[in-house]
Amino acid sequence: DSCHKIESGKYEYEVCIFGKATQRDIGQKSGGTHLGSWDSVLMENGHRTLKWDKGTKCWNGPVRSAEVIVTCGRATKILSADEPETCRYVFTMESPIACDEQFKLNNSL
């Protein structure tokens, strides 16, 4: 699994490709809230979207889920974290996996 982290607000988020997605308080080394287990990769609106589902149920709400929208970039890193709806987490990530062949050639990737 390739794991990537970002701090946003009072939380650190970690998404592991082919693994799980987790939310922890900043400084917490283990445990945390399970946002979901790896589910799929979709092509939506010209972008790769990575999906995790079946996370911990929210109190009085839905089961948590996460998605990462991947855009073209030289390094693989998470750029932002958001919770647009209760217990649905959306991250943006840049990575060479989202780049076209010309970008890869121009940047020796």
C-alpha cells in the first residue's frame, strides 16, 4: 500500500491506496476513525477518482466514505481535504499517474 497524509484543521488524514482511509487527531500515532476500505478507481470527468467505502458509521448519520480526485503533478501528494457532506470526505491529490504521455516525456517520468 502507498499511503499519503495531510493535516487539515485539527485532524490528520491518511489514505492508503489499496488499503484504508483514516482520520486522526493531529499528533495521534495510531487508531483514529475508519473512513473506509479501498473500493475502486473510476474515471469521472477526465480525472481518476479513488474510492474508499464502508467506514465507521457516523453518529445519527451515514457510513463514512472517502474519495480522492487525482490531478496531474510531478510528485504524488495530497493537496487538500474537505468534508462537503456529513461523513463524506473528499481529497485532491496530484500524481504522475494522472498525467498524459506528453507530460511524462517532458518531465522524465
